[in-house]
Amino acid sequence: MNRQPVAISEGRGGNHDAWRPDTAQSTYGDLDLLTPDDVCALLKVKKSWLYDAVEDGALEAIRLGKQLRFRPSALIRYLEEHASKVNDTDDRKGSVPSQDSLPNATL
């Protein structure tokens, strides 16, 4: 059962325990695994880029037998880490990011 947030009036002695995350939801919420096709569609990259990123250890994947699956949180972490690296590089050099730093750049 998911608990919905409830508006609490501050200063009126409201019930501060009215909103609590559902423990089962937060513990197992990352079990909605993505397939390689899902990830390629979301990131707009080719499968070869995705498999290279997994093989290089840049992107975390879960192997279930011969199948690869991806946690949404791992994709978000990857994007946040790489977005900050590109932005830091741009600020120092004062230039446009190179094509090598972009996952699916086309001319």
C-alpha cells in the first residue's frame, strides 16, 4: 500500500507522521529494470555504444544469465556524472565539447 503525502499545517500541531514513504516501495522501487533496447531508446544511442560503455565499466549493468538489464538509478547516476564532466571541461577550456565526449554526435 502506497501512502500519499498529506498537507500538514505548520504551527497547528499537525500529525508529522502523516507522510511516510512505503518501505517496500523504496526498497524494491529500482527493480523496474530496463532492457538494452529501452536504454538505447531513452539515451538515443546505438547498442554498440551501450555495450562498449558496459564493457568499459562506465555504465553499471546487471547480468541475468545472458541478458543485460539496467537500473534507472544507474542511468541517472551515469548521466549526472558525465554531464558535470562535460560542463567542467567546457568552463576550463571555453570551447564546445569535442565529438568524442558526446555519446551519439553526428555531423
